Amino acid sequence: MAAAAEEPLFLRACRGEPVERTPLWVMRQAGRYLPEYREVREKTTFLGLCKTPELAAEVTFQPIRRYNLDAAIIFSDILVPVEAMGVQLDFNPAPVLATKVRTEADVDRLIVPDPVKSMGYVMESIRIFRSGMPKTPLIGFAGAPFTLMAYLVEGGGSKSYSQAKQFCYEHPKVARKLLEKLSETISAHLIAQVEAGCQAVQIFDSWAGHLSKDDYLTFGLTPTLRIIEALKKKNVPIIVFAKGAHAALPELSQSGADVLGVDWTTPLDLARQLTGDRVVLQGNLDPSVLLGPIENIQTQVQRILNEAQGGKGHVFNLGHGILPETKPEHMGALVEAVKRLGVRRVPA
Amino acid sequence: MAAAAEEPLFLRACRGEPVERTPLWVMRQAGRYLPEYREVREKTTFLGLCKTPELAAEVTFQPIRRYNLDAAIIFSDILVPVEAMGVQLDFNPAPVLATKVRTEADVDRLIVPDPVKSMGYVMESIRIFRSGMPKTPLIGFAGAPFTLMAYLVEGGGSKSYSQAKQFCYEHPKVARKLLEKLSETISAHLIAQVEAGCQAVQIFDSWAGHLSKDDYLTFGLTPTLRIIEALKKKNVPIIVFAKGAHAALPELSQSGADVLGVDWTTPLDLARQLTGDRVVLQGNLDPSVLLGPIENIQTQVQRILNEAQGGKGHVFNLGHGILPETKPEHMGALVEAVKRLGVRRVPA
């Protein structure tokens, strides 16, 4: 293993080591705002893109080539494991699941898949990326159990996820069984991604913010802890992004995660208070800011860097995925601002 | 004026006086979950219901008759003043505005209406309610400037309100001008409601949670402060519900509002920390809980009462509007639980 000093900036920052500059990557950086992405995307369906390793690796390369970001995230979708569990999946463009999970029998029918056999294309995309861009650290990812359960129960996206919550309240034992099956599936999927070459992982709990703190601890964090536990032996930084779960930041900071993603509604100085500086924070520019003028992008980047200062560490990111209508030059202005303003004033 | 001890429970609680029981009302308590509401609603359109005082008062009476709640809120819609400002409005059932505000000329075209002349039907509904149910305190309400601006810019609802935010970033001066016009309109509308008989007011900043704290302070709280200032002379309790604006609770607690609404993602004990017990808190059961079993409703009511204990005061409510699919018996179970469990154990 190389000495820590030779590790890429992003990985050192995730480990809480002092760094010369705040690293950055952007959620959904391989996405529709890039003309080169849309060109590849035209050749196939969304799921087809996920399942064609050469194309998935190609769109993963694109934002690195254009912006020289500090990390890449393998192109895939959080619902890919749901399909591998036996639920037919479509994107129109919103995800549509062919069946809804509502009973214990529905849960029992779900498979805990072998990720290499059923999602080998993800591992192959990872290998292509790693051999093509060996210097850029690659993040593997998965949806968190509650978020995947929410899709399984609702049969797609939802405004309030009230049916998913109703399912938890009415059938807590069945919900726990489903969450355990999801934890197992997700753990195996993330471990396989690390074994294929990913140097960090992120767990996306996109719908955590629909739950009260109490319900999040029960149905969100508890099954996520199992995944963190399973991943620990792989010794890669673990990023948990529980969007909207600000009230659970104290508990999340003791979950074993190295880095916590924070959305833009919780300033990083408040997040630091709530996490007691036990973890590195990742975030948290409002993606809508990239739609506005470059001067305001720069002002908000500076504010966020200030709010993060003095904590255990900071990885710059948006507070959610980049919006498809973002101009590529505005993403460029963000990268320029973070690279210029994020330089440590005091030597590490 | 009657002595404080003779005032209704809800008003005394809003003023931070010690009370014998936690009062409760429910956002959207006059709504589609009630069969008697649906019956009235069938006779007319949604806007027609808002504009027919006898019917608006009738649906305001309904939840009080059925559940004997501690306060009523006059049936209307936050977009009614937007129509009075000159923007044609429709509900299909989501709100659709005939024009979008995008330029300074668009802002200049908007009228600051005389509420009594243009929205006299609201004042008439209030008078009918007050004479029909003089013992139940009546809340008047309005949307907050940012929330109304969001509708005006987007031309309706939105998932991310990114166009409204883009408008603020690109044209901050025009945005400020629009927000000022809205503050003026809303202040006059709320004052007219108080003069017609409302004994408390609530300002709904439904989309506050889409903004970073920094942007909320600029585009959300600042124009709301003007309304609070204008209302102070009326000496009625002012409730501000800035949904999702947990990070701004410290500033909100010094805004002059008597009561702050809190959504269910911020536990009331955390809200108490953030507000330094300067204000009464209102909330905060997840509306989805009412879809689940009664036992869980009772457990969560008890948790919320515990979290609120020891603060300046508490008004029980949901953390957002009641869901249309809620069973009336489950709403009944909520009322029963709060009235039973919310009795002060130590004499006031």
C-alpha cells in the first residue's frame, strides 16, 4: 500500500487527514447537463446505459475529463439492485416498478442476489474506469435500505412516501424483514464494488428526510448500521448521505461512517455542532445556485468553505444532484471557485 | 376585554401562559378526509368554495362539530391574494397561474389590493363563523411572501422551486420589489381578517425548506418581518410556520412571532434548543402517522408531548396538512390522545 501522503486528495480528506485544498466532486456529475452525456444517452435507454460497461465507464470519465474533479462516482442507479432482487424495473423517465411490496409473501419472494452474477456489469464498468483513469479515485454507491424500501412499497417515486411509512407503521415486523434483506443485498453489492476497484463508497438515503427523527432511527439508520458494519473490513472511506435527516446528525456521526453528506438546508457550522466534529462533512451548495450568476456561485462557495472551517474535514459537493438544466460553464465556475478558494491558508 | 383566565385555552397557550392542557388544531382540518367536506365541495369548484362565505364557514365549522378542536382556521387558500393582485388562478386540482412573473414589468403590473374590496368574501366567512361559534377561537392566515413569490415565478407548484430561486439570484432587486409588494398585500389581508374577527393569525411559508438558511434569511424571513411588524398593533398571537427552515429557528424565535410551527423532521426538544425557549412551539406529528394504527398514533403523541415539555408552551398540531386519505376515526384517535395525554400533570 502506498504511503498516506501519496494517496489522492479526496481519499485523504475522507480519512480526516489535513489536506492542502478542499476536494470536490458533484452528485450526478455524469448527467444530462453535459452534452457529451446526452450524446451517449441517445444511443440506448437509461437502464441500457447502466448495463453497458463501456458506455457507463465513458459517462463516468466525461466530467473528470472536462473538469478534472477530485473523485469520480461510477455511473449506475440506486434501483439496479432492486431489479436484481426480482422486481421488474422501467424508467419513463421516472422509475416504475412492476410490482409493489405490501405483504410478507411479497418480501419472501425477493431474492438476495449475488452481486457479481446479477450486476456484473457494474463491476465491469468499475474495472474499465480504473484502468482508464487510475489516478482519479472512484466512488461506488448504493441506495440505503429505507430509500429502496420506499420505492418497493410505493412502486416508484412519491411526493410524501406516505404509503411506505404506513407500511412501516402497520407491519413493523415485515418492514424490518424487508429492511434486513435490503441491508444484506446492499452490503454485498458495495463490497463487490470495492473488490472491483472502488476506493470509497457512498450510501444514498435520499428519502430519509420524509421521516421524523424517531422513525429515521428505527427504519433508516438501524438497517444502515448493518451495512457500515459489513463494509468496515474493506477499509475504504464510507460516506452516508441521509438527505434531510439533520436531526439525526448526532447519531449518524457515531454510526461508523467516515463522511456525512449534508444537504443545503443545514449550514455546515450547524452540522459541525450536531456531529461534534467526529466526522468529515460533505456538501452543501444548493444545486439551484448553479442556475444563477457566477458571482453568486462564488459568494456561496466562500460562505460554505467558511462554515466548514475548523472541523474534522470537508469534501465540497452540492447538497443534492446537479440539475439537468445547469449550464456546463456554471459547473466550471463552481470547480474553479472551490479549487481557488478552497486552498488551505495555514499549512497543513 | 375579558380577563386572561377566561380566554380560550388555545389563545392562552399561544401567549405562553401556563395552561391546564395542551390545545390542538390540525392544519387542513377542514378538508377532503371528511365526508361532510366532500359533500359541500361537490356543489362547487375549489375557488367557488373559497368565495362562497356560507360554504366556507360551513366547512370551517365541520371539524369543530365533529372533534371539538381547540381552534378553527378559516377556510380559504393562500393563493386567494395572488388572484386579488391580478393573476388569473385555477385549480386542476393543483394551482395553475395564468401568467408567470419574470421581469420588473411583470412585478409592476401586480396590484396591491384592498383586501376588503377584493377579498370581502373571506371577511364575510369569518363573520359567519364567529357568530355561529363564538366560543371557538378562529385563526386567520396567509401565505408568506417567499412562498407566494415561488408560485408567481413558477406559475404553479414545483418539485424544486429552482426557477423561483434562479429568479432571486439573477434579479435580486426585482425579487426584493416583488417581496415588498407581497408583504404589503399580506399584511393588509391579515389585518382585515383580524378586524373581521380572527383572534390569531398564521403565516404559512410552505416552501421555506427549499432555501438554504442564508437564502431563507434574505428572501424568506426579511419580508416576513415586515408583516409581523405591521400586525403587532393588532395584539393577536402571530404563528409563523416556515416549513423545513429548522436552521433559521434561532432567528425566527427573535422575529416577533409568538408561536413557531415546526415540521416533524425537527423534534420539539431540538427546536426548543434552537429557539432558546423564547417562543411557543406548534407541531409536529408526521401526517402519515394518521394513516397507521391507533396504537402508534398514541405512542407518537406521547413522544411529542414529552419532547415539548418544559418549554415556553406547546400547541399540538401535525407537521403539515392532514392527508386526504386519512380515516376520520384516526383523526378522532389523535384528538382523544392529545386531550387525554396532554393534561398538565403539575398544576399550572
